[in-house]
Amino acid sequence: MSIQIRTATLNDIETIFDIRTSVKENHLSRIQLTELGITTAVVSDLVKNTPCVWVAVLNNHVCGFAIADQDEGCIFAMFVHPDFEGKGLGRALLKTAEDFLFQYFQEIWLETDQKSRACQFYIRHGWQIVEYFENGDVKMKKIR
């Protein structure tokens, strides 16, 4: 079982949305994503015009994805399909996004729910909480 991380293509967009809507924590439906401005057109634009969308492939199957914001120096999204958790996909995606962002920034950031498994995952990978929000989210940073 070899994990491959590659830049996403337009053919991956529906799978990215399928993964995003399959997660148990921080679940959002397609309607909710659209209300937040996260649409097929927006993700297509990112895939076509930036090198900041990656997918994790395991046994020829796309099982996770990450999106970084090159202008802001942040990890915008990172999700692994629940059926493939615990196989190292998140770790590989995180390293890819971090390595990319650290080419441009000394300090990178992300936001997540403080009570989520994701928050603990990021802490285990060297991220630190730097700000708490009223909605339960936290801002985390990592310094090169």
C-alpha cells in the first residue's frame, strides 16, 4: 500500500466534494458548501490556476485532499475519506501542503474546531494554538 500525493486535476473535483461531504466531523453538505461559496466552479478555478490542490491516492483510489491558500499562507482544507483514516494519508497531505507553503512563508496557519480530532492531529505534527474563537474554533500556526 503506497500513498501517492499528486496535484489535483479537473477529473478529481467530484471526488474531492464526495470526500468533503463524507466526513463525520466538520460535516458540510453540498448545499452548505455552496452557501459558503465553495462550489465546483471555485474548486475548478483553483485546480486550473494554482498548484495548491493535492489529492492522496491509495491503490489507485483518491482518498483525501488538501487545499492551501498560497496568498494567505494557510491550509484552507484537508480531509480524508472516513474509510481510509489511519493509513497515513493525512500526514502525507499535511507534509505536502506545509512544504509548499514554507517555500513562501516562515509561519503558516490554519483554523479548525478545538474539540476535533483534527486539532489533536495538528498538535501532534507541531502546530500550536495561537487564538481561540467564540464558535469553538482555534487558529493554529506552525513556524518553519
